[in-house]
Amino acid sequence: DINQGIKVIDFGNAIHCVYDELALYYDDYELQTIVYRAPEVICGLPFGTEIDLWSVGCILAEPELVCQTHQDRDSLDPLQSSTFVAV
């Protein structure tokens, strides 16, 4: 059903989608699983619920990228193979 939408669940880092509450986490809280973490979270910039779209994009891209990155995994830093850069 097209009205169902997409749900991303990360129980370890879940917070309410209230902009006032999000502001509490800008500086000192690590949100999102590191391989799906949005650039604004990594850089400590203000963020909103849009960071969840970044995570969805990472999840959708992962099957293709994993095939490419795991071939050289022994020679790479684990984070290097999972870092995404916004263009």
C-alpha cells in the first residue's frame, strides 16, 4: 500500500520529532548509527527530521555499495568503506 510509507527504526538513538527537543542534541549527543549518520550530525550542525531521509538513502544504496567496498575491506579502515559524502 502506497500510504504505508517507509519506517526506519533505531531504538538506541530514537528521540521525538520535536524541533525544540532536537536542539538539545546538537552538540553532545551522537545520533544515528555511524554508517547512516547525516553530514550535519557529523559536523555538529543544527539538524531536523531530514536526517532520517539521509539514513534511508544510505540504506537503499548499501546493497550496491557493499558489493563494491567489501572486496577491499581488509585493506581499508572500516569507517572509510562506509563513509558517504554529500555532493
